[in-house]
Amino acid sequence: TLQGRNVLKSNNIFLKNNSGVTPAGECGTWVKKPDGGHFTSPNYPEKYPPERECIYIIEASPRQCIDLFFDEKYSIEPSWECKFDHIEVRDGPFGFSPIIGRYCGQESPSYVRSSGRYLYIKFVADSELEAIGFSARYNFTKDPEFKGLGELPTLPFCEFEMNGPEGYVDSTQIAKEGRAQQTEAVDCRWYIRAPPRAKIYMRFLEYEMHNSNECKRNFVGIYDGSSSVEHLKNKFCSTVANDVMLVTSVGVVRLWADEGSRKSRFKILFTTFHEPPCERDTFFCHSNMCINHTLVCNGIQNCVYPWDENHCKETRKPSILDTLDNTNLTIIGVTCGLVVILLIISVIIQVKQPRKKYIIRRDDFDPALLHPGFEPPHYELCTLRRAPSGELTDPALAEDFDKFHKLRRSESKCIRDHHCGSHQGSVHGSRSNLSVRDATIVPDGGALVPQLHRRNIVVMKHSYSQDAAGGYRAEEEEDLMMDDGPTTSQHHIKVLVVLFYGSHVFISVAQYMFGGFLLLFCFVF
């Protein structure tokens, strides 16, 4: 911890001139000042050594840029397009930043100005023809892009220390721990310290820059070894942030956001690991990573690829059932049981419920029910096998027989010949048969005389009798039954039947759907 605080103190001292060189101690002298400094090639003003590569990175404060000047005492091995010994200057902190120029020969380069806060200078010497090298000085000037904003106010102190096998670097910690106001610019650093000989793997879980692609206003920087600019490994200020693998045991995450970029946010998962061979209490990730065994099957991907979460039992998020106690479960169980019982009772009632039956009286009987369109095929008329052989002397008997004869000719029907002449077949063999029962032959005249005391009409296998007194009563055979109330026309009967059964079907379906929804609710919740 003491060593870490010393590093922080050192970084705070040179906050306005966070510049550095790689490799340190082998690339000449470097003098830093708050408003600038100067640096030289190795052994300057003597000849520089062969096969040497030095990288100088200069970082200015926010809203500043860098002016670079080379002294006139300058000499580097000349070559075509400076392919051998040379100085390369780039506008940015990386070796892939836009190149400003490549210089060599006896004439010193002209004045160079950066477009932002960083300059990258690389000096390369091969194995032949050494020269005295160079000496350069630099100073910080105000960035013209921020000329109207004035001086940047003093930044709040914002640093965090983190360690362990894994952890999260979250930008929301700034507000949670009160390190800065939402209206203040921030330059925060998170120091991640892994065990000795361990390395650090970082994976972005969330990333969004408020002012995307404006690196001068907001960016996230990843440093490998320290927060010095020469250890800057990646800087993200666009719309995408990639995973980062560090090679040292110290990693630094840096967030710069000015007053108008405080909505920039990110969240990083870091995992410490060792290189193979893996020890007993570690897990091999198949990507040259040995992570702590406690990170396996924890629901979080700590390896580059999800090797640590493969072949694990699926862990689901806690559902509402996990939060219920015994009382809630008892209430739900009783409610579901009552719903099931009520549903079963409703089904039984629907199945066993008797239908209403109505007897059609003689005066309500509608002959339209016997319309020929509803008769079975192959119906034919048949006549009585006997006819009256003489004249009837009784006027009342003659009138009654005449009516009977007309009724027989107009309404009496039988099915095929085997029904004709058979009273029993005529009564029970046809669904629409009107026949004469108990016809009597008068002894003196031999004529067929119907009995006057009763007349039977068989309709749809049901018979109705008329006594001599004129009243009607139901026979003990089958009654004429209908599923709906009494009606006077076939059209009305059809409509009422459809409405009756349709209402029953609708009520049944509604009950079943209601019960089904209740059961589904019980099973889900």
C-alpha cells in the first residue's frame, strides 16, 4: 500500500507533465517542467549507440496542445526516405497514431505542433553509421479548439484501489462515493493490483461515451504497469471498446470527461490470472490463463472464451416462487384446489343436467311437421284392404266414415308393401305414419266401419288418442318430445333449438376457459 501511495504521489506531482520514455534510463536525458521540458538521444552530444530504439511520449494537460522544436545541433545517418536511422513523430500517444513526419540527415526538422494532448516520438538506430543524434524541447500551449472556454478549473482528486481474483471497475463509483459533482470535469484512475507474477484480463461489460469520437472531451484509457503515458496500452473514445490483456500485475483504468461529457459511462470486469502450468487451486481457460477455481461456474465469464461456464448446471435467476413462504404457498394451494373442485363440479352438472321436455297437445300440433320434404325415400300410399260393400244407412255414421275415408286417403302412408294392411307395422314402422286402428266390419253389411269411440294418430313414433268425448290424452307409447318450448312453426323451432344449444355451448366454453386461466395462474405463480 505504501508503494502504491508513493506512485500516486509521484503521478500527482507530474500531472501537468505526464511524459515518459521507453526504455527508461537508456534513451538519454529527460527534464520535465510544469509548462514543458526537453529530452535528447542517447549519449548526446556524443554519438548514439547502435541498435537502439527509444520511444518518447509527451502528454499535455486537458485543453492544451504541444509545440516541439529540434536544436540546430542535429545529425542522424542519412538514407533514402529515412529507412535506416531516423526520428518518427506521430500525432497521438500510439505507434499507430497519424504520422506527422520521419526525419534524418544533417538538417534539423522544422517546428511541429500536435492537434491534441499527445505526441509520439520514436528514435531508431541500426547497427551501422552512428551520429550525434538530436536534442528537442517542447512546451504546452492552449488548444485553439477550446479558446473560448477559458482555463480548466482544478480537477477533483479521484482515484480508487482494487484487488482480488476478480472485480468490477464502474464509472458510477464516482457519484456513489462523492468523488466529484455531476457538473465537474473528472480525470479518475482505478489502480488494479494483482498478486505477484500474475496478469490482468479486462472485459468491457458496458461502454458509452457521451461525446463519441471526441477524444479531447472524453475517453477511457487502459495502462499496463503504471499511469504514466508511456504505459498507455489502449485508449477508447469511439463507440466500441475491446477486451484488453495486460502483461504486468498492475493495471490502471482512466476516465477523462469534461463538464459536458459527464454522461460517459463504462463497466469493466477484471480477472487476475497466471500463465500455465496451472496449480491445483486454479482452472485452465484454454487461452494461456489459469484463473482462481472459485471463479468457475459462478455465472460470470472470466475466461476470454466461456470455458469456465461450460458444463455447469444451469443457474436460473430467482423467481417469484423462491420468495414465497409457507403461508403463501398454503393459500395458493388451497385456492388452486377449490378451483379444480369447482371446475369438476361444473363439468358434471353440464353432463348430467336433464333437458326440459314438452308434450305437444292436439290443439298445438302443426301438420307442417309432416312435410313431405322430411319423409324418408321410397314412401308410397297404401289403401285399406277392405272397403265398405254397401251403403251406410245411418247419416251420422256415413258422415263420420266419409271424414275417416278422406283422412285415410290424404294422410295415411306406409313404408313399402310389407307395411300395408298391417296395423302393427303401420303404427310402429314409420316415423310419419297416420293410420287407422281397430277398424270394424259391420256384420250385416260387411262394410268396414271405424270405431267411433277412439281415433289414433301416430306422429314420429308417438301416438295421441281422441276419446268419444272429444278430449285428447297421451298414449302409453312414446310421447312427442322436443328440446325446446312449444312452437307453431318449423322455422321457429329451428331458431329456438339453435339458440338453446348455442347458449349452452357458450356457457360451457366460458366456464372451461375461466377454469383453465385460473389453473394456469396457479401453476405459474
